Amino acid sequence: MKRIGVLTSGGDSPGMNAAIRAVVRCGIDAGLEVWGIERGYEGLLDGELKLMDRSSVGDILHRGGTVLKTARSERFREDKWIDRAVEILQTFGIEGVVIIGGDGSLHGGLGLAKRGIKVMGLPGTIDNDLNYTDFTIGFDTAVSTVLEAISKIRDTSSSHDRTSVIEVMGRSCGDIALYSAIAGGAECVLIPEEEEDINKVCRKIIEGSNRGKLHSIIIKAEGTPTPSGELVKLIEERTGKETKLVVLSYLQRGGSPTLNDRMLATLCGAKAVEMLKDDFESKAIGTVDGHIVAYDLEEALNMPKRFDEDLYKLIDVLSK
């Protein structure tokens, strides 16, 4: 293999730049040409490719977002456009591609892999919703952002004897909410993996108030069924406590990546180059029990969803 490509696709996540940097510099060190593909699959289809050198990735390790930019591509859902992407890669002599993104991005990579392009998938998403890896690149930073917000919201909530509902991202995965609730000392967490019980939430708030608590923090994942505005009204009506909604939204995607995200991104990027150089078949690369692992790409994407029910139950114990 002489030439490889690297792209970021879907939603951005802190640590993507660290992964790009590792791919470029490890690739060059291995004697490969590394081509950056801008704007994900959309940029690939439009031929937005550029040869990268060591200086192309200078001073980006600490930066959030992605220097290659990213996009969501509706065209890439159709076979004719995936075929077109393969033609473009072949035109540039690119035999392998490192794809940094979430579930949809890696499924797009599987389409390329089935057409003969070697693909190394890196788990770049704050949602932590790829089942083959314990953690995804950007998740740790996103949770840290939520924790910082919880600390500030708790200060003002205590001053006003108020309940605060904090909505966090994650789509159909509740991990950002779950980990933030544990580490942030929330009274309750609402996540897609567990049935929503608003009565239980209200009981916790009332019981806490009866013990003299000056505030209540409720973490709500965006993928739960009751709209956040409606939830706030229900809590206020049933508890008699002033209740405010804070939607953190895209704040969770920005910011300088944490140590954990920089290390995960760097080690995954280095592993991807190593496996392309050694001509492995397409893989999904991640981390399990603190070790970098690589699974067959299609097998990885079909792994069943995991949920830590014990961690969820622990919130009830800790918040009493």
C-alpha cells in the first residue's frame, strides 16, 4: 500500500484532530502518502482531496472540531454514489481509508469495504453509541463539559431553592446522561434505555426537599420520550418547586479534548495506519478494558447494544 486517505464524517467530536494528526504523521513515518479528504463523504464525492504533510497537522492536537471539516451525506446512502466514491479513490491511487466518525459514518465505510477499499474505522462521536468499544473519541470531553455546567447550575439553583432539568445529547444512547449524573451528583437521570418514570423523579425531589436540600439536578437524555419543556411543567406542577430547563446542545461537541480523548484518538489512529500498512482486512478500532482492539468492520457494527444497569441503579443509592 502506497497511499491512504483520512476523513471525518457526521457530527464533529473533540479528539478528531488528534486522530487525524496520528494518522498523518504515523502514515508518513511508515512511508505512505496520506491524503486528507475534506467534508467527509460529501467532499469525497466532490473530489476535495489534498496531499498532507507533517506541517498540515501542526498545532491541532489540542483543538476541538476537525481541520478536515465534516458533513452528513444523503448521497452516500445510494449505491451509485458509493460506486462513484470508489472510482474517485482509485483515480487518486488511494487503497485504504481511515474513517473517523459514528455509526452512520462507519456503515458508509462498510460500503467502501465491500467494494474493495481497505477501511479502518475509528469511533469518533460524543454519543458513545458504538457497541464494539468501551468509549468513543469525544465522549470523555462531552461528559466533562456537562459536569462543568452542572457545577455552575447547582450554584444558582441552590440560591433560588430551584429544580434544574439539564438536557444532554446522545441520541438513542443515554451514556452522556448516565455518566454525568453519576459524576455530577444528580438526583435522577432519564435515559432511553430505561422506562421513564416521572412520578419517581418527583418523589425524589420532594424527599430531598424534606431533608433540607436546597436544589435538585435532573439529567435528561435527548432521546427520552417526554419533551423537555413538558417534563419541566409536570415537575413544577407536582412538586411545587420552581423548575428551569437548561439545554446544553452543541456546547458538548466543542472545546479542547481531555487527556483520555487525546490518548484514545492518537492510539487508534496509530493502530489504523499499522493495520493498513500490514494489509489487514477492514477493521473497526476501539478500546476494551484499557486496550486498543480491532474487530472485523461488519462484525463490529452488528454487535448488540450494551447497557450498564448496575451503574444506573447506583444513582438511586448515591442520591438518597
